[in-house]
Amino acid sequence: MSGAAEPAILRVARGLRVAVSALAAGMAYLAGWNYIACALFITADVVGRSTIGISSTATVEVTGYMLAGGIAWGLAHTLARRAHIRVDVWVNRLPLMLRAWLHFLSLLLLGAFAAFCAWAAWALVEESILFDAHDNSALHLPLVVPQGIWMFGILAFCLMILVLALESALTLLLGQPEELDRLLGSRTLEDETAEALEAVEMSRQAKTP
Amino acid sequence: MIAVILLLLLLGIAVFAAVTGGAAIPVTEILALTGVFLVFFGAGVYIAAVLGLLGILVGLTFSDRPWWAFAGQTLWGPSSNFVLVAVPLFLLMGEILLRAGLSDRLYKALNIWLNRLPGGLLHTNIVSCAVFSAISGSSVATAATMGSVALPYFNGTRYNQRMVLGSLAAGGALGNLIPPGITFIIYGLITETSVGALYIAAFLPSILVTGLFALVILGHGILRPLDRPPPLPLRLKLRALLDLIPTMILMFLVLGSIYAGYATPTEAAALGVVGAAGFAALEGKLSLRLLNASAEATARNTALLGLIIFGAYLLNYLLTTINVPQALAGFIAGLPLPPWAIMACILALYLALGTFMEGFSMIITTVPVVFPIVTALGYDPIWFGVMVTMLVEIAQISPPDGTVMYVLQGMRPRPGPITDVFVGVVPFLAAYLLAVVLLMIWPGIALWLPRMMG
């Protein structure tokens, strides 16, 4: 915003946040395409089952793993896009300074919860390694693979919270609450409507001019 | 703000009942927890974090068992559940359809058939919303899509602006009730009810609500008649029918395969995605850009849901280990009140919560605690699922805080106060509430069809 007057440390924090956001966005696109693959996989299974009587026999398990991975890998990007749900009816009516602090507090609490989830995920993965756990599907897949992928997503989520918290703390210290509000304030209805309209707009475009 | 008052009132009743009933309920602890809950919520903390941290707090305070050892499994279980796979798939299908321009054609085609009825285009609003919501699972998306398609048709007409906005908002509120809705999947997952049975149960209530909406418009149209547009030749009408075919096929593919018992909801959703992509391809709109944008939106919306599920399952797991839902259910079932009065309280609670909470977060948060009470009172889980979904939808169109209405307000071409939307939606709100009352009196409206189909 203020260009050259900006302290170097804030620029570093911002750079870090931008980098992690880019990583998170990449992971989210993978998660999304993973759902497309999921749809194709299940469709193939249904068609195969009803026409030629073959099925992968592990569709239920594998798509479940794909979902778990998809959820976890989308978490960080969802945070970067400020889309995780909060009840903000009251917060948005508060004065800027108070609001900024509350945003920061919310992020820290989210961080605490995410850290717990990461720890729990790690404990689960460790257990799966220890017992060399496999699922009950015909493929007898080792659980450590999907659970490890899942855990990686949660860790990326923690990292995203960390860099966001770093940047927010700096903006608070430097007395720029409006920056923090922009960074963490939840998406307004206008944002959501604009997004739906953008999607509709895409459908209006001529096939190929 | 009606919500807050109502909530405090209900809390008061609960405390009063607990004190006079003399039952051994740890009132102070429950109040303290509720307090923490409300403060966190009010401060705008992420819902998932509130639920999760509350769960951890409950575990640390009340449980002397090593509950944390199962935390990983508690989070992993639901997130790798095949039933839940339907959620991203239905979202994906909706995102693709939204971008494929099916809604435009749908509206045009329906309009040709409906515009000579009293109330004219307003019927098209409701019916096209109803049809669109049968293939999409989200109310905001339905309202935004149909609003952007429909509003231009009303430019320069003598239609009552309020009714136009009201009917679109009401139509948007059909989004989750008409199968396949996401709400039912979440409800089914939490309560271990069959999602397919919920979809079947929602069939007649959806028709009931849509029918009541049509009656409202018919009444309005008869009271304030407008000039009818000239009749169109049959050939044109039949050609319009052709434009409806893609939507119909998709509906048949998704709902038909569920209703016929040929596919589970998750499999039907997968077929729906492929079908939607197929029609987008026929329209010449299937592109990498479309799929990429749809994939990103799906990933985001699934992740936000997933995080709340993490928090809710953790909390629910801990509450269950210390027997809270069971104790609460036993206590409430033992109250000297008739079951219908308790049910009315529960329904009022949903209505209140819904005015400031978003639909599925509300269901994930409350159903684990409320559901044991409902079953203890002897109500049918499937019927309750339909009721909850209807209430969530009603809450979305109840002034002054319904999301769908603000979406429409943001889109209207002729500016005006938000109260226009509020006034316009009231008759539809009344109709929707009437449907809830009817369902309360005759649960068979929801339960007859699932029973007939076994």
C-alpha cells in the first residue's frame, strides 16, 4: 500500500504469505480436479457394474480417501480466500481497531484448533505405521498413504495460519488495522454474489467468436 | 435480532424447567459452556474453531479418559466417508451447470408455457427456481443464477417489483429442499439416516411448497390482473419444450437413479457431474477454463464444510463420551410437556438460529445434540430431516437477515430499499410456514412415499 515507507519486515511477511497462498491455491486446484477424477471413477464403476458386470471393488474406499485428501488440501486456500465460515453479524459493526483485534484473536484460535487437528492426524498416521494398517477393501491398501496425504493438507493449513498470523501481528504493531481487516475480514455477501455473477457471466460468453 | 430474544427465552425455559424439575443436571456447567459458545460466536471466531476448541475444553474438564487417543480417528472417519463424497460431486455439478448457461434456456422455455397464467412471469420465477434447484444444491447459487437470468425480463414491465423480488427469493429458498440438496447429505451423515430415503421423503413436501407458492402468485395475479401476452403458436411452444430436454434428462439421471434404487446418492451425483459436463460440451462451453473454475469453487466449498465437520465431530465425540446428548434427551423426554410442545420449541430454535447462521453449519452444529431428543420423543428421523431442512430454508428468507434476499437486492436493476424484498417475500414466507404446520399435523406428507417404496 504505502510502498517504500513500508518496513522491510512487513514486506518479508507479505512475501511469505503470498508464496504460501500460491502453494495453497495450487493444492486447492489439485483438490478440485481430484473431485472431477472422483466423479469419472464412480461413473465408470456404475457403468461397468451395470453393463459388463465389473467393478473396481474398492471404489467406496478410494473415493473416500480422495474426499479426505480434497478437504484437507483445500483448507489453506479457503482460508486465504477468507471463505471459512464465521458468525460476523456483530463483528462487522464494531469499530475498526476492535474488529482488527478480534480478527487476530479468531485467527489464533483457529490456529490452536488446526494445530490440534494436525497433531491428531499425525498420531493417527503414526498408529497406522506402527500396526501396518490396511483397509478392508479388495485392494488391501495401506492406510498410511491416504492418511499421510490428508495430514499434509492439514499441515499446509497450519502453515497458512502461521504466515497470516505473522503478517497480521506486524500490521497490528505498525498500527495498520485497516490492512488486517482487508486480510482477515470475512467475505461479504457482495463478494459471494459477485462470484456467482461471474460464473453466470462465463455462461453468457459466446461459444467462440 | 428476534433470534437473540427467542434464544434467551428458550434458555430461560430450559433453566426454569431444570430448576423446578429437580433433576440432576449440571446447570452451572452447561450455562458456562453455553456462555463460552456465545461469546466466541459473537466475537466472530471461525465456527469450526469454536466447536473444536469447545470440544477440547469439554474433554479437559469433564473427561478422565484419554479421549485424545481417538481424536485422529474422529476426524478421519467422516472426512473419508463415502456418503459425504456426494457433497463435492453435487457442488461440482452445480458449478458446471452454472457456467454452462442451462439456466437461460430453462427460463425462456418455461416462460413460453407459463406467461399466460394469472401472475404470468412470476410463475416462471418459481418454477424455474424449483427446477434449477432440483439439479443444484445451494440456495444462494439458485437465487443468484435465476435472479441474473430472470430480472432482465421484468425491465419495463408493469409487474410489481416487490412480488418479482419476493418470488425469486422464495424460489431460491427451495434450493435445499428439492432433492438433491446438500443439507440432506449432511443430515444423513450425522444421524446415520439413509440419504436416499430423505430425498424420497422430501419429494411431496417440495411439491407442496412449490404448489403453495404458485397459489400465492395466482391470488396476486387475479387480484391485480395484467394484460396477458398474445398466445403463441403451438409449434413455438413445442420447440421450447426441446430446450427443456437437457435439464429434464439430467434430473432424470440424478433423481431417477436414486428413486429407482439403481444408484446411491453419491453414485447419482457422479452421474450428474458427467451428465452436466456432457451438456456443457453439447453447448460448446466445456473448456479447461470452465472445469478449472468449477474445480476451484468446489474445492473451496468442500473444504469450508469439511473444517466445520472436523470441529463438530470432535465436539460431538466428547459430548457423547460424557453422555450429554443422552442425558439431555432423557431429561427433556421426562419433562411434563407434550412432545409436540417440545418439538415446537426445537423448531422455533432452528428458525431463530437460521437468521444468523448459514444452513449447513447450523445443521452440523445442532443436529448431534438435538437428534437424540427427537428420537427419544418418538419422532421419525426422516420426517425431522425434512422439517429441519424446511426451517433452514425459511430462515434464509426471513427478514431482516436472510442471505438470499441480500443477494437479490444486490442484483436488482432498479434501485430501491431492501424493504421491497422483505415485503415481497412475506406472502411466500407465510406459505412456507403453512407447509411446515401441515407437515407437523400430517407427517405422512413426508413419510408416505418412503414407506410405499419400502
